[in-house]
Amino acid sequence: MGQVKSGDAAALQLPASKGLAIPAAPDIQLLPQQDKRKFIVVPYRAASDRRITPAQMRVLQIVCSYCNKAGITWASQARMAQDLGIKRQTFSNTLKNLKKLGYVRVEGRAKKAMRGDTLRVVYDPTQTMDDILTSINDPECVPPERRPERPTYTEEDLMPAKKKQLQQKHNINHASIETPIDPEPAQTARLTLDEAIRVLGSYAVNVNESLLRWLEMACELGASRSMIETCGREADPVGAVKVLVTRLDRACR
């Protein structure tokens, strides 16, 4: 079978009985990324500062071009050096001089392979970054290191909904047997076997020979009325009494 080229203008025809046609794949061209920066806001005092060299001014301008309206950027130095057509080390050395002159401040450290240092262009030396962020009140201007961390997902969060419901029910059942919720003083007294049978009978639980044996052990270990009532409310009373016996036995050791 011959190959169909993506640039063919003719459509690939299916048998007439189907009545369908697959159009040829269009030619997709990757357009160059457009730089939407049209102007740069540079500190006015830098224009008349005789200490700044032309090279330092160019670096200051490129840093300003990446700043948001708070005068903050976390673009990497490698990217800004590429815009100027200079080496990264040259850019870094020039930036150090601008920091000494008080035109740029480092407000946060870089995160490897994610972002560069958080730099702030100093337009007004009397203002701190907190003052600027408070006055602007725009979450988009807040540096990444100051943003609240995203919640981390636990294994339970990633569990399928049905399995999670079963797991939560299992945890509630066992927790309620281990620690009854605020039992009244009269309910904490030890029960006799006859009293325990009557408690389960009030919950329509059929006390068979197997349940009777476990219930007797629970009473010998000091089970209270509230504990037996909790077992009576469970979907599996026998299993609940078994768990109760295990916990009481462990507590008595």
C-alpha cells in the first residue's frame, strides 16, 4: 500500500458505501515567539548618576524589562544575558556593581531549574518590598517564594472514591470501639454477661454461640455498657466484639 503525504491536497476517499472522506492533514508552521515588551521603566536617578557605566545601564535596563509593576522579577540571569548577547558571567559581574550602587536588591534566592533570584529594582530607596506589595495588592506580583505552598496530596487523597469510603468507615468503626465518645459515669461500670446480652438484644442482635463466647471474654476484661452499645450499632457485631476483646486484652497487659 502506498503512503499518503500530509501535504496532498486531495482527500483520502473511503469506499462509496461509507459516504465519508478524510481530509488531508494541514501543514502546521511554528510561528516565532513575539516579544510584547514595548517600553522600559528605569529609575530616574540612574539617568544622572555618573557612577553608572554604559554597560551597567544596559544591564539595568534589561532587568527592568522583565519586572512586573512592583519592580520585581525572577527571570534567570542566563536568559537576560542572552537578550544582551553577552556571557552570563559578564552579566552577573555587572549586576553585582548595580547591587552595590543600590539600584538592584536580591529579595529571594533562586530555585534550581525553576527560577532565578528574585530581583527588585529600587525606584524609591525608602520603600521596602512589603510596602510595595501592600500598596499594589496584586497576587500576580507576589514572588514565588512568598506564595502559599500548594497542598500535598496523601495516599488517601489519591484513593478511588469507593475505596476511600470503605477505608473511612473502617477507621470510624475501630476508633469508636477504642475510645467511646464521652460516656456517662453510669455507662463506664463493668457489665455482667446477662446485662451485655440484654444490651445487644436492644439493638436486635442475635447472640449466637460464637458471639456469646466473645461477649463473655469482653465482660471478663471489663467492657462497659457504652462499649457494648457501640458494638451493637456496628454492621458486624461479632467482628466489633472481637476487636473490642483484642483492645481490652492489650490494655490489661
